[in-house]
Amino acid sequence: MSLQIIQQHILEFLSSSEPEVLAISGAWGVGKTFAWNQELVNCRDDKALKFDKYSYVSLFGVNSLEVLKATLFENLIDSTLIGSDPSLKSLKDNTVSMSKSLGQKSLKQIKNLPFLKNASSVLDAMSYMYVSNSLICIDDLERKGNALSSKDILGIVSQLKEQKKCKVVLLLNEASISDSPDYKEFKEKVIDKEITFNPTPSECIDLIIPNDFALIETVRECAETLSLTNMRVISKAYSLMSKCLQHCGDLDPEISRQICHTITLFTTSYYCSSSNKRIPPIDFLTANSFSRLSTEDTNDHKRWRGLLVAYQFIYVDDLDKALFQVVESGFIDIESFKATAEKTNKKLIESIQENAYREIWKEFHNSFCEETEFVERFMKITTNAMSSISAANLSNSVRLLRELGERTKASELIEVFVSKNLEIGRLNYLDKYDDFDHEIDDELIESVTTALNNSPCLEPTREFLIRVCKSYDTSEEDKARMSQITESDFYDFFKEESGEPWRKLLKQSSGEHAEANAKSALKKIAQESKLNEIRLKRLGLD
């Protein structure tokens, strides 16, 4: 039954003064109480309610008819106060009204009794007598105490309707009633109308999330894929994503979408996977192993993977891990979360820029595009992608521009590449060919070498020499850097270091093609002792 039809049935029930019993049955968390309260408030605001008094009672843990009867009285409020909880004032008002209606003798009996739950059975009986001509909601029938039977509850409901002229609604999960046979046997004698509350995920979203929430359609798609109808979970997810989104206003919209997408999944998993085997448990998600297929996979794993593929959730990144912490604790470490979100946003933007760079090259290869407009866009896209494209890619871009006669623009790209990548510490040491035998532009190599040698962030000499010693090949810019190292720096390194990298540099610096300053430093060291002279002669120092 659609939510719209259910709401219409509830409205008709509330708008009638005829004593009757309505049962609304549905699974836990689907929003029976929420929908009832919403229509109740709407009906009150429209002044369509036919009863002046209203009492809401949850049977959760209630173990006796006496407690039920007393609670019906204690929770009785004026219908104009629907939406607020019963208070000590409403209890006193009920007591005074009851005493007036029952007479002076009753007033003497209840005098000086501060709480009705501690009153005598006589008082309990009198308070229940006062409950009449009222709208009654009895919730959580399936969660009643074991000492209270469905038969007894339906007996009270029948009495409220037939003798006390009340209108009663029962909210329950019929499938979970412990004494279900008794309920089914007696419900037909008591209940006038019965509604199965089974809203669609989309209807649940509309009930919980405001229409002006910018990402409501994203959450709706998530809920539909997960078949999520538990309104408590939806409400929890909405609350958490709203808190997270407050700190992402300056980030790419895709980050906000990821937050809604991940929180909906993780919240559903965290709260529903134990009762719904279709939903993967949270440890399956956070293990980041669901993307790897295995012949040893269980049927559960295969089913969960299928759902995650449909949900378009392929792997867990750092932002997802941070969102899991939010779901698990209900708390946001704002600074840590913002740092993770900004880092993820940076990676996202770089990915978008890389994709745009790939697409502009596809356009070059696969179409006859107009030259002037293409060059303008090519420059803009390549410039934006500078922090993520490789030196080989830049060399290809530079080569194309030179072939088009745009040598100035080619040099501009090299300048931007060197400047931006030097700033973020990403400038690679370049040789004529990279590790994949892609040719690197000569002007680019020269510009990188110059920038590195002049940079205040230059790699410290000690770390540079150790790295070079451990390398199989020496790049052109590394050779250029070696030529700039002073005799004094080489001397300090040789005197202070030891081990395999040190010995390798000793051999290189003793040979015919050694750097002049390195060789001079070794000659100085050889003159310091006979032992040093012997060592270095054996390495080839003349």
C-alpha cells in the first residue's frame, strides 16, 4: 500500500468521531509512529480532530494491565498539546478533573498522593474510569512484557472502544508478536480496520529529508539501491551527513556526493546488517577486500559484492574511512575530518584534470578540430594538469606546440611545469629518457636542472650523494648537480660516511672520469695518513 493511501486512511480515521480501532502493522523502523504523528499534527492544525483528549502509550516492557491503565491516564493530554510530552502539570490537571467528575469522596481518597504509580488499586481503577471519549495510540505491542498477553491488551482495546467510546490506533509489527496465535485469534473481533505500512525507500526519504536538501536525489538513489526503508536509519544518516557537509562548502560537489553515498551505505550496514543478510556487515566494507574476486568466496560475499557493484562502491579511500569513524562514534573530529576531505578533494581535482588532459589528446587523434580554438583549450587544460601529468606527457605537449609553430607557448608550459612542481616537491630528476623509454624534451631537462640547483628547497648534499650512490644510473640533472658540489662538501661526506654507498662513490671519484672536486677531496684525504693513501691507491686514485 502506497504511503499516500496510508496517509489518506489515517486522515479519515482521525476525522471521524465514531469509536473504532485501527491497526497499523509494519516492520521495525519503517516509520509507523512517525507517519502517525505527522498526520496527527496535521489534523490538529487543520482543526479536524473530533476528540479533545489524546493519550499515547508504548507497551515496551509493560508487564501488567494495571500499569497499562495507569499509563493511559498519566499520558492523557489536551488534543491542542499534541506534539508535546505529558508533564506534571497535565497529570495534575487530569487528577483535578477526575476528582471533580467523580465527586468529593474520590477527592479525599486521592488527597496527598503525589504519584499515581504509587497509588492504591482503588486510585488506579478510578483514574482508568476517567479515560473516555479520547483518542488513544498504543504502540510497540510486539515489545510488551512477557507477563502481559495480546489477548489482555485487545480486551482493554475493546473496552476502550465499546464502553468508553474511544478511538484507538494500534502500531505494531505483527510478525514479531511473541504470542502471535492469540493476537490473530482475537484481532478480528476487536480491530475494525488494518493497514500494512510498507512504504517504498523513496517515500521514506520524502518523509524524513526536507525537499530543499540539495542532495536529496542522491540519497534517494542510495536508499532505493539498498532497499532502505528503516526511517530511524535514514534519520540517523541524514543527521550525520548534514553535520559533515557543514565543513565541505568550498570543496568540489563530488565530495558532498561521496559523503552522502558513503554515510548512507555505512549507516545501513552498521545498523541493519545483523537483521538483513542482504546488507554487507561493516567489517566487510572497511576491510577493503570486497573488490577482489576469489573462488573461495561464500555465497554471502558474492551477494554483497553484487550489491556493492550496483551501489557503485568499489573501494574504501581515506575519506570513507573517516566517515566510518563518524558513523561508528556519532562524533566528528572537525579538524581531522576537514584535512581528510581537503586531501581527497585535491586528489579528485587532479583526477579530473588528468581526464581532461587525456580527452584533449583523444580529440587531437580522433577529429579534425579547428586549430586556433584547439590550441587555446590545449594550453588551458595542460596548464591545469601540471601538478599531475608526467614529464613525458609534458614533452609530448611541448613537441606538438613546436610543430604548430607555437614555440613561445611551448616554453611557457615548461616554465609553468617547473615552477608548479618545484613548489609542491614533485619535480623529478630527469634524464633524456624516462623509465619507460619516453623521450624527455631537452629544454625541459635544462630548466629542471637549473631550477633544482637554484632552489632553496634543494635536496641536502648528504642525502643527494647517498641517493646517487644507490642508483644504478645517473641522470643528466644529477650529473649537473654533482658538478656543482664543492671540494669541501665532498671531503666532509667522505670523512663522515661509511658503508656500501660511500664505497661506491669512492670508486667513482677515484677513476678517470671522476668529478674534479671529488677527486681533489680524496687526494687531500690520502695525504692525511699512510693508511688512507694505501686504501685509495687500491681503489685507483693516482
